[in-house]
Amino acid sequence: MAEIVFISWTSIFTFLLALFIVLWIQFVITRSVLIIISHSYKKRWHFKMRLPWIGYLPEQFVSYSSFRRTQHYATWIGGCIIAILIPWSPVSFIMALLFWHFWFMAPRLIILLRFRKQPRDGIIKLTPQDASYYMP
């Protein structure tokens, strides 16, 4: 809303465009990391559109280490891609990209912070109500 008020009413289009671009960037990064680290991810990871879990996330139980690795890479590489676009993109577009990137990553990063003291060999399950960590 602040972007529309302070920059221009046309920023609503860049705001919506940034939504789909951020989802696509996070999908590509997460899928690439999964291809590199695991061969049996296709049945476990799906695109979700339920709050607070929006994006390419595990549908079933998944190892905590692979979840942690995919989310760290999606956060940092996504942020770097947005930083690379700064010189060539309008301010409203960059602000929208940053907003959506952090909006989608915040619940995942909170989960990683809450489970940081847990052993790395556990498994994790995301449901619409909570995130559960299980010891093997």
C-alpha cells in the first residue's frame, strides 16, 4: 500500500508481477538444490498455495537437513538475484521483489530458527497449523 501511495498507482502492476517472479525464482532455486542433493524429491515436494506455506515446499515428511539446505539457498540466492537487478529495475519493482521474497521466506526462516538446536538427522513435516520435527 505504501508503494502505491508514495511511488505511483501503477506500482500495483509491478507488485503483482514481482509476486510471480519471486515464486518462480524460489521454485527454480529450491528445485535445483533438490536435484543436486536428492533423487527422490518429486513425490515429496509440491507447489502449495495455503497460508502461511506458499511456494515450493515439502508435502510429506522430509529430512531436516535437506529442508534447511534448500531454504538457506533460496533465501540467499534469491536475495542476490534481487540485488543484481537493482541497477536495471525501477524502485517500485525492487521494493516489491524484496517484500514478496521476505514475506514468503519469513515462516520458513522462523521454523529454521526454532529448530536450530535440533539434531540434523531428524525429519520435518509442514501442516497448515504447524511444523513438526521428528527424531529418527
